[in-house]
Amino acid sequence: MNVHIESVEVEPGYRLEDYAEYNYLTSQVADLEAAARISVPLLTGRKIWMVSSTRQGGGVAEGLPRVVSLMRQLGLSVEWVVIHSPDPAFFALTKRVHNHLHGVGKTGLGRRDRELYDGVSTRLADEFASELGSDDILIVHDPQPLGMGARLKAKRGLPTIWRCHVGFDQTVPVSEEAWQFLKADVLAYDRSIFTLDAYVPSFLSGKAAIIPPGIDPLTHKNRELSVPKTSGILIDAALAATMHPVLTPPFEAPALRLQVDGSFKSAVFPEDLGLLFRPILTQISRWDRLKGVGPLLDAFVLLKRGKPARARSDRHQLSIDHARLVLAGPEPEGVQDDPEALEVLTELCERWSNLPPELKHEIAILKLPLASVKQNALMVNALQRCSTVVVQNSVREGFGLTVAEAMWKTRPVMGGAAAGIRAQLVDGTTGRLVDDPGNA
Ligand code: UDP
């Protein structure tokens, strides 16, 4: 099997008029339309290609469908494609580069890595070149398809933009080496865009634009949910049990919870989690070591064991006693460009299986199926809304859409003090920043 480029269909979803109806968005929609009146005519007849490396799981896949749909509504011709490589070593390498850009891992990117990255990038570029018109524009997301875009630039001379969603606000040898690995390809592009100023590598200093990502308030992930709707979703997803009749049918693929025998079963086994009644701490993220899920589990165990004893009152102690921790993430097989997910989830499951039975009851490890994007989003929305605290204990975080999602839902957030989270969370106002998320 060879490399290939998959075209991803994008549903139109909400229209600009729908957004404009909300007071807090009216002026933004007007500004966007005014800007479009100037720029869209300049782009007539040209197709804009968004290129990324997974259609589901993670922040890029979360944001692109809405961006594509909104750009289309403004009159632009936009397509979204995803790169595929049959060689698993390619995404293993790009994951290593991703970790290195975040300052994690050991240096040692070598000649074989170079050959692998360049080889796959060239084959992808050869595969994709025939689809492209001479006036088309490429917007390439993150390091995985970066090399392909650089080769297409060289081959076809198209305008190219690299949109980097990752970053680390320090320079350490391992991040420096990763930037050296990518540098020639990055420099081949006409423009680059980063999430924060602090992420721009020195060789692009003064030449990159900054655009923080955003969330869409009207999507299934973020839209307002009434109390009956929230409970209905939890019940349809088998995240909660009920004796009452429910209006809507069960989801085709329910959420799955780790069981004592190591299997994953519907989350109401062995008993209802109490999501609608108990103090709930929730982290929802990809199974990635940089998300700090392991230390979070350990911290919750310490909290339950009263170490350190911090209860301020009997009522507070009762909250701690009744609290449950929910650690949720996508089915690991579903996220193409994240080959470490299965390993990280397996490690977490082992950590959980070594806990005494009473603590296993208090900590739910959940897999949220990706079969339906809508149902997955509704599960995330309902889980965030019924949380007392949303946690994002990231050791490193480019941005952390989950933080914006939780704050939008007025949930207090406990966030690891990684740069992306520090840029969003106001310590003491919208939540608390944890200086050392790796320290339980
Ligand atoms: N997400 C999801 N289902 C999951 C886990 C995560 O829909 O099981 C979403 C989450 O709600 C957020 C995105 O994936 O919108 C993750 O983006 P973020 O910027 O937090 O992190 P990234 O995965 O890009 O590192």
C-alpha cells in the first residue's frame, strides 16, 4: 500500500446568520464579513487546501471543520485533506518530533529519521501534486504534513502557509534539535502561524503571525445543554443509569469504562458513577504523556487518603469523600497520528488495576467512541457540564482547547501551568494553575 491523501467531507453546520443572532458574536460576525468583502474577491477561482494528519481526535481535527465551513460560507473554495502513510514508523517519528518540540525526550534524530521523513513527504507530495491547480493555496497544519507542503512548494510554486499548533516557551537541546530537523521545510513556506509569540523559533523571529485557536459556542461540544438534556445524553451514552423513561434512543456506541478484569464495558458497570450527584473531577484528553493523566490519578489517590490532610471543614471533607475522578479520552485506535495512545492508556490501566477496590470505585477510566462525531461531542459536553472541576493537568500544552471549552461552560479549571494553559487561565479567578503538574 502506498501513501495516500484522503478528502474529508465537512458538514455545513451552523450559518453565519445563526452566530450573528447571539449578542456576544454579532459584532465579530460583522467584522468577519467586512474583511471578507475585501479579501474574498481576490481569491476568486482559487482553491484553499487545508492539510492535516488526522480527521478525528485532538485540537486540529476539532477546529478545522468549523473553520472550513465558515470560510466556505464567506465565499471561499476550501477543501480539507488528511495524509496517510502505511508505514507506522512515519507517525512514530512525527510523534517523537512533536514530543521533542515540547522539550520532552532525548536528542538523537538521525540520518534514518531524515530519510524516512523526507521519503514519505516526497511520496505524499507526488501523490497530491496532480490534484492541485496552479493558483491554489496550501495551508498545512503541524509537523506531520509540513515536509509534503515544502516539496509541493518547490514543485509547483504555490502560495503556502504553515500553521503550527504546538509549541514550548523554552529552548532546550531537544527542542532545538527538533527545530533544526524541521527548519529547511519551515523556511520553504511563504508564511507561518503560531499560537503564542513564545513558540516562534528564533529563525522565524519577526516573520510569523500569531493566531490563538478558538472554540465554537454553537457546536455539539459547546452548545448550551439543559439539565434534562445533559442527563439524557449521559443515559444514552450509558454514562448514567436511570429508572425513568428517556425520550431519545441509546447511542450506537456507548462510553466504555475500565473494569476490574481489564476489559472495557458500559460505564454503568459495575455501578452508576454518580455523575449527576457527586463532586466530579474530570479530565478529557488524548492519551498522551504530556497531558499529565498519570500524576493526576496519583494526586487523586493522595487526596482520598488524606495526604496531605487539607479539609477545611466537615462539609469539605464530605466533598472529598464523595468525589470521583473521571479520566476520559478517545478510543486510542481512532487517532491516526498519535501512535503512543495505546501504550499510554495501557500504562494508566495498569496503574488503576494496582489500586485497592475502594479506590477503583472512585476513579473511572473511560474510552469515548469516535464512531459518531456528534455523539462523541455530546458526551464531552455533558461530562464537562456535570463536572465540579475540569482538570487539564498538562505538563506541556500548545493551547488546550479543553480549557477554553470548560471555561465557556463556567466550570472552574485546574490546569497544569504549561504555556498554552497559562495563556488562558486566570489563576484564582477562572481556576487554579498547578506549577508542577508532574508532581502528584
Ligand atoms: N476531545 C474529544 N474527545 C476525547 C478527547 C478529547 O472530543 O475523547 C477533544 C477535546 O474536547 C478538545 C480536543 O479534543 O476539543 C483536544 O484539543 P486540545 O487543544 O485540548 O489538545 P490536543 O489534543 O490538540 O493536544
